[in-house]
Amino acid sequence: MIVLIWLLLCITAGAVCAMEKLQESSKTRRWKEDLRCLATMWFGRIKGESHKQRLDSFYSSQANAYDHFRAGFLHGREQMLASCAARLRGSSDLVWVDLGGGTAENVKMMSKYMDLSSFRKIYVVDLCSALCNVAAAKSKRFGWSNVEVIEGDACEFQPRGQAATLVTFSYSLSMIPPFMKVVDKALTYLADDGIMGVTDFYTSAKYDKPNRQHSWLNRWFWRSVFDLDGIDLGPERRTYLEHKLEPVCEFNGSGRIPYVPVLEAPYYIWIGRKIGRHDQNLQRFPIRASDDLEAKRPSSFPPTFLYSLSWEDPREDEKVLDINPSDVVLTLTSGGCNALDLVLQGAKQVVAVDMNPAQSYLLELKRLATTRLSFEDAWKMFGEGVHPTFESLLEKELVPFLSQGAVNFWRKKARYFKDGLYYHGGMGRLIRAVRALARLTRKVLPAKILSKERFIESLVNAPTLQQQRELWYNASACTKRNWLSQAGIFAKMVSFFVTNRFTMWFCAGVCKGQLRLLRKEGNLYNYIVRCLNSTAAYSHLRDSNYFYRCCLTGKFSSNCCPRFLEKENFHKLKTRLAAEECLLIRTATFVEELSKRMYTKVILMDHVDWLEQSDVDVLCKALQAHVIPGGRVIWRSASRSPSYANCIEKSGFKVIQVATSKAYMDRVNMYASFFVAVRVGGLASIKIPIHPSSRLHDHKLDPKEPESPDSVLPAPLWIEI
């Protein structure tokens, strides 16, 4: 028995040793092949009179090792193919021509993103015999019956009686000297609704688009290095592509070279379609963001978004704005929820603008998730804030349609969807702080307040508003003191860390100027307590107030969420966004975007609180010039009587205070006042809903019951102007 055990151990040890040697041998072979490829690239001599001879000379010694080495060198191929696949998925009987297709590795990669049986025919065209041999062997090995390898000149190739749905150049256009001829030839057989995808190395022109621009050193170095291998990295090819086709997708990046430290070669991804196509297939060709300029973050902003959802109540805005199908609306982007809500309300076009590019990227993601994903996936992302396969979904369905800045941002921030989107960004820090404060202060509360359940869960799931009040206020103590007040000095000590200038900016998005206005209204701690008391008393967290529900739980519920996440509304929005260019996303200053067109409705949110007087003057002039007569401008302020209201009034507007913090205002309830300004010279009679606590002036009053299901305030009044 002992001898048998010893023999088994020896055999096992020998097998393990043999496997290790085999693996080591395989790794060594791979390493040697990679170095051979690298040596050929950097030091090999290219021979031959014709272009075919030069290609054969360059690739013959490295054809069998081509795929492994190029996998870590030819960056962007999968993203380009994924972008094409996303625009073709769901179609059938397609024809794909891969010009300069080499070893047919692109076909293998495409199979990750769409079923190859969707293609009636796939042509892999290449002039190099060695690479075509590898491609033919690969096609046979994988059983690709619809793939045909063509050894020939891409400038002369013509599919037999077929229009191509997809034409691709994957690191081949830079190696084809008559590039204009090959592009022109491809256009002769590209279908009217077809697309052309290109990925390649490149250098910019001396004066190029901002996202493409390279320094003179980069331009000189990379053109010189690649010129040794007969590869032309100049900008002429991209320029010609955009002369002949309309770009629909673009990405510019740089990637490392295997075994070469520090250096990263520049590459681009470009997808275009025929010029003059007037079909509005926004499912395949959605509205592009501003790809020419990947906006830089202002130094005062954190490297992420401040708001993961909009902190203005769209239900109250809707009553004042009275959106109609002819409205062109300008709004600050913020968390993007309200911009989508305006589209749902039926505005002709909504322009969302923000200086922080991360806010634009968040709205881009929300818009794209609505148009491209199922309701279940969108709900996981923005309802629960967690999606277990977000990274895969991002690369396959979302990256192909996102702007370059958004792609770079969400690749870095994909982790947000692992532990909860709403726990990240500036507001995410605040949510974490609120939850921590609730947990700590709960320890000093009377046990009867908790009713043997955790306080937060009990509060957000209280069946009725009355039960919610009883949880918030200590009903048995017959007092209106809330749980923060009962926590006493401990809560006030913690509140110091929550309400200081640094925390208010980086967590709550309250700038220095707005903080001054808040402090003028009184003690900041008391201001917050008053807002929370009023919200808890009049707004039901279980069924209506999704703002504070998200703050307390880090997610929404199906019956308490922004309207774009309600299933019926989600499908309405999907249809509208896919049919019309009704939502534009811009990263710029508010005045810059305001000055570009005429608007019927403008939503300033609390933006004017942030401005110095000189900036307020500029804004007022722009409003006067770009809001049509009868148009409406709304804003909220941390002050009950902001001085800039008079400036807006002097610019040709009738200013009305809709509500103040003397009473419960709305589900957010954190501002001191809410205003609407109507541009003079419009309709003879406009009705605006206002609260009884507001300034009524000498206008005719018309009482009307509120539409808010969780409001117990007296009926608001309607003012006619």
C-alpha cells in the first residue's frame, strides 16, 4: 500500500512538473514570437517594387504570430466592431466587406457582439498572401460558411451583385497609398443605409479639432516611426472620410505598445454613413453629443458629478410652466431627471446645459439607457442604482453611442453600479453622511420611536402620512420636536461637519454665494431642521417623495421614483427619443447656450444664487434678448427676497413669487422661495399658481385646489396677469 501511494505521488508530481514545463515552453514561444514581430516592426527591412511585394515582405515572417501580438497593440478594434454591431443588431441578410481584413480576426471578434449568421456574406479582402492563408485556415477551423477570403487589391474589389451593409477598415487604411481611390470604390457598393467603420493609427493636423489635436513632437515622432513600416499616420485620410461621409461616431485615444514602456500610440475610431440621408432612424443613429470637444472640468468642481438626481420638484414646475408642444425649453442639466421629465411633458425641444461635464455624461447615460435598454436594465441602473453586469452592458450597448468624454468617464466610474450609483458623486457623500447621522443619533432616541424596527426603514415605508409624522415627531411626548432636536447637542456637533463650507459644496453642491444667502435666512442648522420638519409633516416618503427616499435608502421604489422610471412613461419616452431630436445635451455656460436660440421657457433652478452681480447683469440681458414675449422663466433661491429678482423685472419681465419657505413648498422643500417671470408683451392673460404666503400684488385671484396628493396646505391661489 505504501509503495502504491508513493508511486501515485511520483506520477502526480511528474505530471505537474511536465505541465509546468509545457506552460513555460508555451510562454517562452509566445514571448519569442512577440519579440520577432516587434523586431520586424522596428528594425526589419521592407523589400519589393509593388505594394503587394512590400506587404508580403513585411508580414511573411510574422503571419502566424500576428493575432497574438496585435491583440495588445491594435487598440480600438473591438470598440469599432461593437459600435457597428450595435447599429446593425436585429437586422438580417447583411453583407460585410472587411477591407485589409488580414487574418480574419475581426470576424472572430465580431462574433462577440452579434450572431454571424445575420450576415449573408462576409468578404475578408487582403493583398498579403501570408495573411490570407491564415484567414482561410481560421475560417475553415471555425466553420464560417458565409466567410469568403479574397486575396486581391481593395481598390479593385467589387462584391458580386450585392450592396454592402457594412464596410470596415481595421488598421488598413493607413497602409493603402491610394486611400481616396479605395474609399471612393467602397462607396460605390455601400448600401444607402449602410455604415463604414474605421479604426487606425493617426496623427492630427497642425490645427485640428480639439479632441484630435497632438503636439508638434507627437506628430513628428509617430509619423516618422510608422513611416519606416510604410504606414502613413497623417490626417488626410480622416479629412477625406469626412468629406465623403457623414460621421456618426468618433473616439480618439492612445494605447500601449507591447514590451515598450511609457510610449502610447495614438489611434482613432470613426463610423460614418452616406451624406444626405434624411431618415430619422435614431435607434441606429441617435443624436450625437458634442464630440468635437471633450469638455474640461472646471477646477472648482470635483472629478465627478455633484447631483445624481435633480433637486427641483418637476411636479410643481409643471404647474407653473404649462409645457406645450411648441415649447423650446432651456434647463440646467443637474441630475438629468427633470430634463427627461420635460420631454415627457411634451416640449418640442429641451436643451440641457451644465458647466460640469460629468453632469452631461450622466444625462447622456440616462437618455441612452432609455432608448437602447430594456426597462428592467434601466431600472436596475437608475431605480436600484446597482447593475451586476453593467460593465458588459456598457461596452456592448452603450459605448457605441456615447460621446468620447462619456465613454472615458463611465469606463472609469463603472464601479458606481456595483455598490449603488446614489452613494457616489457629491450627493452620494451627503447620502452616506445622512445615513451615518441617522444611525448615530438613533442611539440616543427613546426606544418607543423606533417601534422595534429600524428608524429609516420604518420612516420611508410608513403606510400613511400620519404614521410617518408620528415616527418623525415623538407623538407620545406631545411635542413638535423632531428626532434631530431630541438628539440634542450631539446632533448639533455632527451638523457642524455637515454644514461647513467644504461639505456643503462637495457634497450638497451649495456654493459660497448660496451659503451666504442661506445664513442670511438664519441659523443654518435651524434652516435644515425646519425644511426636514415640514417635509416629514406634509410629504409622504413611501408613495410620493422620491427625493428624500433616495437620500435615506440609496434607491427608489417602483411607486416612488422620477417619472421617467415609471414603466409606462419609460416606454413613452423611449418612443419619443427614438423618433425626434427632442433632447440636446450641452456642456457650456448657461448664458452661452441661452444666447444660441430663442426660448419659450427657461429653467434657471438656483443658478442665479451662484452669480456675482456683473454675471447677473449679463444673464438678464440674455434673457431679455432670447426669451420670446409671453415666455416664462422660473427659478428657486436660498433667499426669500433675492436682489436679482428686481434685475430680471427691469429686463422686461413680470416677476411673481410663487411660494416661500413660510409654508411647505414642494417635495424638495429646501429652498426659501420659488419665482416665475413672464416676458412682457405676450398673451393678454396667463394664470400662474401661487401659494397664499406669496406676494399677490394687485392681481385678480382665483382659488384652485392643489393637484399634489401629499400636500395638506391650504389650496393655492391662481394669479392672472
